[in-house]
Amino acid sequence: DTEVTQTPKHLVMGMTNKKSLKCEQHMGHRAMYWYKQKAKKPPELMFVYSYEKLSINESVPSRFSPECPNSSLLNLHLHALQPEDSALYLCASSQEIGQRSQPQHFGDGTRLSIL
Amino acid sequence: AQSVTQLDSQVPVFEEAPVELRCNYSSSVSVYLFWYVQYPNQGLQLLLKYLSGSTLVKGINGFEAEFNKSQTSFHLRKPSVHISDTAEYFCAVSDPTGGFKTIFGAGTRLFVKA
């Protein structure tokens, strides 16, 4: 069983729709991440939150909007996506970003298809 | 900038045979190294990590890896693989000069045949 829970598992949406991906962890981790993974590729970092503040934005288009309402929750709001945005979206968490790097715990992802 | 090279994109191997998945990294400073496994339709799961100390690191599912600083390598090994080990394996490095971002290799597809 994964300790990072992502919903929904699958999402199909049109290019004009607005939807949100959700991620939840109860391990007390203070760093949370969004990754995008295309087929047969490694995960690509999108955003990092540290102590509920946006720490890293990897030049992600504004049609992706992250939100961290509290230390356990991470959302990714989607609007006006393009077909090339179809991918597996992974959420991860780690103890914190700091002097010692800790491994990340990943959810099973949301498989997103844009029609 | 940090980079991670996984030298084999695919490794086919027969069941119960040994396997080595190769990983090299580029860095002139101390780094933290990880191996993750991704089974179909799942997220990534940590197999093992090297932060400091002993260069031979043991992980879950019978995997181990050896850190070699002079060769900047962190190869993953298992003495006898099972069908259930078929998955994608990612080597990753945490870059202390890059805000502790994790840099992933391109991945190695391990395919275990009966």
C-alpha cells in the first residue's frame, strides 16, 4: 500500500475543461512534489512545495496551477490543457528539503488523457 | 550540472540468473544516490539509498548496490532474479548544488524471462 494517495487514478478531459488532481500524505512530510511522466521516460519535476510554500517551479506553463492548502494536501489545478499534456502525473513527498536529502515517497499517479 | 547515465535501456535476463543494472553520475561533490523501481501502472518505489558510510548498500527485494566514488558509479545488482522483478528501474542523484532536486536517469527496463 502506498503512503501517498492520489485521486483520481484516471482522468479524461477536453481542452476547455477545468479539473484538479489531488494528493494526500500523512507521514508528516514537509516537502511535496509534482512530477510529469511520459511513457518510457523518467519523471520530470514540475513543482516543489516546502513547508506549504512554493519552492521550485520548473518553468511549468500557467495552465498548470499548484496549490498546497495544508501540510498533508497538494493539488494540481488544470485548465485549457493541450494534447501533449497527456501523461502520468505523480505526486511525491519527503521529510523536508534541507541539508540532508531524503528519499521521496511516490503515489501511484493520475493518468491524464486530453482529448 | 548534475547528470545520471543509465548505460542500458533494456536488460533481458532469464529467471534465477544474476543481473547488474549500471548507473554512472557526474559530480565533483558529495551526492546522495538512490535506486527506484516502477512496476506497471504504479508510482516509483525506493529500492535503496546511499547517503554516506559503507559503500555496499542493501535494499528491498534482495537488491544491493555498490557506490564507487573513483568511478562515479552506483550499479544495482541482484544474484537471482524473479519474474516479478520485471519493471523499470531508475537511478537517481540528489544534487546539493541544485536545491536538492532529484535528477533521474533515463531508466532501465528489466525483463525477466521464464
